[in-house]
Amino acid sequence: MGSTVFDSVLFRDMFGTAEMREIFTDEALVGRYIEAEVALARAQARLGVVPQDAAQAIEAAAESITIDYDKLRRETEIVGYPILPLVHQLSAAAGEAGGFVHWGATTQDIMDTANVLQIRAALTIVARDLREVRDILKAMARKYRDTPMAGRTHLQQALPVTFGYKAAVWLSSIDRHIERVDQALPRILLGEFSGAAGTLASVGEGGLDMQKLFCEELGLHQPSITWHVARDGIAEAVTLLGLITGTLGKIATDVMLLSSSEFGEVAEPFVPGRGASSTMPQKRNAISSELMLAAAKAVRQHVATMLDGMIHDLERATGPWHVEWASLPESFLLTASSLANAKFMLGGLVVHEKRMLENLDLTHGLIVAEAVMMAAAPKLGRQHAHDVVYDACRKAIEGGGKLADILAEVPEITEALGDKDAIRRRCDPANYLGMCGPMVDRVLSLSK
């Protein structure tokens, strides 16, 4: 049985996905350590530093070795790091060639490189899921391009918008995140082979060539200089996840608000029993959105931890490095969960267009008071038009009735706008959508 939401039988698929968990299991991590050790031996053999047959023996041992995890755990607790205990097992499995395992490397070289390999695999999943969310939002923005609804500021009705416009705003952020991931990869996917203090003194002349071939073997970029204590790449990866889950948390918040009983404009997909209450049969809680919001809050904390962890001392840290071991996998698990919930929730989102129209009429025309003011301004002057419409709004709020009917009784407004039909047209929210449609079109055209 697990002890945290990440390994709990009950909660693990709510705070992660099986696919992402697989990347960060102990077995997968140790596999990455071994992959880095084998790549190092191959690179050194290409340079003639390690005998070719020794490199081949190390690779063969890596493929056939059965790791004693109990022994590895015990020795890791003693040493404080898993690489030396693992090198002992790999060296023993490689026989005579075992003396060439880990040649010239230091523990952090292997651990950093393994983490980068994990990040590459994890970001591949994140990028794929972002593109799937993008496609869902593109279809939503296109379908509801002209569906009017109340736009709200400070939780009050402000001006009419369209639901397609709202979806396009969400989409624009997702597009930028896809771009950010692509742009960040060259900065994040750096191999690490630099030796004890980062100077490659252990291998001497030709060390940079060895480093280059090591990175080449793993498909990683060669760094310009050692990054043992320059953690911006790893921190950028988690900060990216903070941005992504932040956007998903915003989308989730919008959906939760719009699905509240008082709004009733959208609803998460119906699945029997999902979001049910133990006591209130009528409840359909927005569970996917709630998990997305929780992920955003949790990853945000990890971003702060990673930024704090960037402050390493001198040429090798005395502790800040260790916080990455906790924050890195948890951040990716939470992000994977949020993206999975977003795909499910947005892919089946129920949009109640009729309720959107009903809510638009909730204030009996007050939502388009600005439209009337701006239409009357050319003849009355902006400030006087504002004052006249403001007084009409006050009467509508205090005495009830439709704003259009009240305005029709104001001579200055009828003189400025025309007859009652003209005033009613100005008070129709569907006629005051601004550039919602063209903005949706522009976002769709730019979303590739």
C-alpha cells in the first residue's frame, strides 16, 4: 500500500498517470543510470581510452544484469547516493571489464544525465498531450465562435462575449506552452560528464571530445561548460510545468464557475457516479476541474522549491540538489494528471447555449449599457452620454424593468439613436460582441 497520493492505490491515477509513473519508477531510473554508464563506455571506446571489448562487455552486462534492489537500497542509504553501489553491481557483472565502468565520471554526472533522459521522455508526453488539448480547444473555438454569453469581470456581468472567444483565449495559452516546450528543449536536454569538480581533470586532454561523444551516444546536447551547480535547465523544466498547470488551473476555474447552479452554462461530461455526493443525489461535482486546480497549486510549490534549489554552493552543493529528487517526478506526475483530466473534461464538455442566452438577459439589458453610451456619444459627447445612460441604469436597477424601455423614454437617447426599435437593437447583446469573431479566427489561423 502506498503512503502518498503518488503511490497510493486509491489516489495515484488522480494525481498522475501510469504512463508518466513508468518514467519515474525506481527500475526506470536505475535503467537510465545504466544507460548513461554504457554510453560513457562506448564513447570512451570510440576514443581508444577504454578497450573496445571492455565496452562491449559492459554493454552486455547492462543488458543481462539483475539488480539486487535490497542491496542497492541499503548501500544507497549508507553512501547517500545510488551510483557507487550500482557501479559495484555493474562492475561485478562485467567481469574483467568491470574496472572500466564509470571511468573518469562522478556520481552527479550519471544522476544528472539520467534525470535529463527522464525529462526528455516526460516532456514528450507533455508535448503530445498539449497538442491534443490544443486540437480539442480549436474545435471548441470554431464551433462556438458566434455563441453569445455574458463576459464577466470581478464576478459580475460586464460585456457580452462568445463562448468561442473564451475557448480561443484558453487555446492561445496552450499554443504558447507548446512553443515554450519546443524552445526550451535545447537548454534543458544537456548531458553531464565533467568529473569530480567539473574540470574533467580525471581524463585530461581529450576530455571535451569524450564529453561530446558521450552526449552524442545519448542524443543529448553537449553543454558549453559544467552545470553541476548551474541548475537553470532543470529548474526551467519544472517552471514550464508550473506555467502549463497554471493555464489548466485557470481553465478549470472557469469551468467550475460556469457549471455552478447559478450559472449553469457548462457541465463536465456525464459518467455515472462521477462527482456524486455520498448524501446529495442531485450533485455532479466538477471532479476533473478540481483535480486540475489542485495540480496547479501543488506544482506551483514545486516551482518555488526548484528556484530555491538553484542556489548551490561553490562547485558542488551540500543539499539543494536533493530537492530536485522530490520535486522533479512529482511535478511531472501532477502535470500528466492535469493534462489527462483536461483532455477528458474539455473533450466532452457540455455547453448549455440556451442558458447562456438566458443569463445574458439576466440584467434586462444592463450588460450592454456601454453599447448605448458609445452609440449616443457622437451626438451627446462621451461624458454626457455616460451620465444619461448611468441614470437609466440606476432606474432599471432600483425599479426593475428593461433598460431598452427606460431608455426609450429618455428624449436625448431617442434623439441620438432613433426610435424604439433602434434602441432595442443597441440593447441586444448579440449585436455588441466587438471583435470576438475575428479574434477567434486569428487564433485559429495561428494555431498550427
